[in-house]
Amino acid sequence: MTEMHALKELERFLQHQGALKAGEAIPLVLREQIDSGDYNLACYTENNTICALSVRYSGLTSLPESLWQLTNLQQLDLTGNQLASLPALPGQLTALKKLSVDHNQLTALPESLANLVHLEELHVDHNQLTSLPTSISRLSNLKKLSLYGNKLASLPNGLNQLTHLEELSIVHNQLTTLPESLWQLKQLHILNVAENLLSVLSEHIGNLTRLQMLDIGHNQLTALPESLGHLTNLTFFLYISHNQLTTLPESIGKLANLTYLNVTDNQLTALPETIGNLTNLKELRLYNNQLTTLPESLGKLAKLRELHLRNNRLVALPGSLGNLRQLTRLSLYDNHLTALPESLAQLSNLATLDIRNNRLMTLPISLGKLSNLAYLDVRANRLLSLPASIENLTRLEKLDVRWNKLSARPTWLQRLEQRGCTVFL
């Protein structure tokens, strides 16, 4: 009865705020509908108790006292309001496991946050936080903490007390350093500190041996610690894009479970031979660097499906690239290539080959063996002719040969067009 009374009080408050019409009630929905965010205003009940409540995008500038009487509440979503602060959070909300206050105007969180002793998820994305309360370290059951898009310049030192934390996202803040206590979070599976001002990464990052995803992109890193190689459980992705790296550590070759690696928009001039040890890699993005050569070991990446190398300074390719039999996409445009290795003909699954804006004067006849090739772009090279074997590419859907100096239009181009291939000449 107390909870129902509190719910009626909340509805009257929302009616007064204009979020509900006069006499209108907060709809009761299924748990999955609350979780999906399908309803801005909704609640979910179990055994006549209110377990989850959503009051999203309702224009709230304050919260009613009646909210704190919902002592069985496990999930509270206040996303998209106009809250500049949160009131002192009472100790009665001990059942709360998930609190979302994304897209508000919060400049601080109350010290009383520590009263939410069973909290497992805290989402405070897109606010105006400049600091975190020290009491956040007392949320010993916290598993997920998301602070994307705030103004945090530092993190409290007691983070190591969050011994159950599995996911930490602090993207798009103003962090120049990370506290040493962060490297003691041994349960972390996901760490995202992209879009900050970090210039150094501690050697102690190697302590986070359970990490499966790591994003340190869009910072100011000039080097990576060798201890990166200790993160052997990195499986899903490693983002290092948009930094100022000139080399990668040799130890990167120890990340044998990694499936996605992005090191774009750096200043790499070479890759370590050990990169060939990433035998589970499916996608490798290295564009917008200063690479002049590639190691032969790249040919060991037998599971690689996409290789992106545009806008580097490559003058040649290793013959071992022909060993990448699972490759479906090869992007090489905006380099200094003068020739292609014959071994590319072995890429039997290749569907897209983009080699525009290089210095190629000829194409290998063996190109006609790429039986699955659908898109071939050779624009802006120095080609005087095309190999007739291209006509053998029965799955070719698009051929772009513009901005070359072909001496004549091959007669077989018309036959390509007649079978449905789009040709740009």
C-alpha cells in the first residue's frame, strides 16, 4: 500500500510537471520493455511491488520525495531530463541495482551515492561532471560504470575498491592521467578511455589480464608499454587509433586471441614482425599512417578478412599477402605502389580490391584468377593498358579505371557491361 501510494504521488507530480495528462497513470509494462527503453514513462511490477521505473525525457528539474518510498526498486531510469543535481540518496534504496541518469545536466554526484549498497550499474553519460565523489569507491557490488561525455579531469584514487567492476567507460572527458588504482581492477573485461588527453599509458595496464576489449583511441599517446602483451584475453577488439605512435611494441604479437585491431591515424613507419602471431585476427586497420613496407609475417594472418592500408607510403607489397586466403577486402589506395605481386592471384575469396591513386603502370595478368572479385578500383594510376584476363572475372560488378592514360578502349569492356558490370572509363 505504501508503494502504491508513493506511485500515485509520483503520478500527480508528473501531471503537475506536464509529463502526464490529468488523470493519466504510468503504464505497467514487461521487464524487457523497460530494459529496451521503448517507453519513456513506464513501470514494472513483481508480486505487487514496483521493481523497475522509467521516467525518461520528462523535463524533470527535480525529483519528488515519493520516489524514495519505492524501497523495492531495483532499476531506475531518469535519462534525458534536466536534472542539475541529485538529492541525497536515502539508505532505503538498498534494492537498487541499476541507476541511469544519462543526458541530464549534472555537475556532481552526491556522496550519499554510497548508500546504494547493491548497485551494480551506474550510467551517467552526457552530463557535466567535473569530478566523482570519493564515496563511489564504496559501491563494492558495482559491475558497470559509464561516464561518457562529461568534463572529468581526474578520477578518485580509491577505484581499486570496486573489486567487482567489469566494465568501465570514461570516453570523451578531459583526463590527462589515470590513477594507479585503476590498474588493480582485476575483474575488468571492458576498458574504454578513448577521446581524452592521455599522453602516457602505465606499464601496470598489464595487470588487467581479464580484459577482452580495450579502447585507448583518440588520445595523445606517443608509445605503448611492452606490458600490453600481458593482455592475452583481449579477444574482441583493440582500438589504438588517432594517437601519435611511431611504433608498436614487439609484445603485441602475444595477443593471439585478438580478432580486431585498429591502429589508424598514427605515425607508424613500420610494423613489428611479431604482428604475424595474431593468428585469430579477422580485421586489421592501418590506414592514415606512414608505413613504407610491410613485414612478410603479415602472410601468417590466415583468418584475416579485411586489410585496410590506405593513405600510407607503401612502395611494394610482400609476396606473402597471397597466403591470406580468407581475405575479402583489400584497401590499398593512396600509396606509392608501382607494382602488385603475382601472389595476389591466390586471394580466392577477395571481393573488393581498391588500388586507386598509386603509381601502377601495369596490372598482373594473374588478376583474372580472382574468381570472387566484385569491385575493382584502379583509378588515378599510370596505366596504359588493362590485362584482358579481367574479362574472366565473372562476378565483377564494378570496374573503375578513370584517370589513367589508356591507349585504347579494350573491346572486352563492352562484353563486361553486357553481362551487367558497371564500367567507369
